[in-house]
Amino acid sequence: MSARHWKDYIFEDDYERNKDGTPWREFPPVIPLALVDPRIFDLALSFWTAPDAYLLTGYRRLEDIVRVRTEIDEHGQRLFVMAFGGDHPTSCWKGIRGGEQDGRVAFFAAAFKAYRNPRAHRESDEYSEQLLDECLVLNHLIRLEDSAILRGVSEARA
């Protein structure tokens, strides 16, 4: 089939959406359950019923996980800096040092400043794609926490 006949097989609207980069907008956003950390799987299963509440619960759960694991009684950015940052962090990642470790600490702190803080202090009017993006960021933070090892603990877990 020659290239000039392809228009016989798609609708004009589909062609226009492809040109402006939005061909997938008609499909609902889907949480990739195969990637979801087991510690927030319950939240992911019913995420779309109350995304704002589930995101806040997920952020609290992440803080609780880090607090229990590191025995640091702090919250938010300060908790993550104390747990993963500085010259002698409580937790670190195998094979990750210096700037990479600092970058991950900054990622935790920035995610809380950029996502959790606004969500905790005002109502959200976000649309489904933004909510899914944030859900995946939270999941990534939880997976990063899981891959960290406590200093002085066997690195078999990493």
C-alpha cells in the first residue's frame, strides 16, 4: 500500500490529534499495577474513587515507613534529609554516593514541597493525568526507599 492511501484507514479527527500530539487523550489514564509497590497497592486499587485522599495517605505512609525504619522522629523534608542526606546518612543506596545520593535526597524533599505540601493545605482541582503523574512519583519514592539500605545493616537487602 502506498503512503497516499493511509487516509482511507483512519478518521480525520485521529489524523489531527496525531499532528498535535494528543492521539491518546480519549483513553483513560491507567495505573500500571505491575509497578506499584506492595506497601501502597491497597491505595492504587481504589485510587480513582478518591485520589486526593489516597495521595495524602500515601505520603503519610511513606513518612511512617522512613520514620520506623530509621528511628528518626521528624517529618517531611527534614525527615528525608536526616534519613538519606549529609555526610553520614542513616540510609543510603548501594553503589550510589556523592552527587547521586544528594540528588535522591533532593528528589524526596522536592516531591514533598511540590506535591504533598500543596495537597495538604488546599483542595485539588487537578485532572486525571496530573493525579496519575503524582501517584507514579509517590510510588517511585516508595520504591526508592525500599531499595535503600540502613548503614551498618547487611547490604543483602539492596
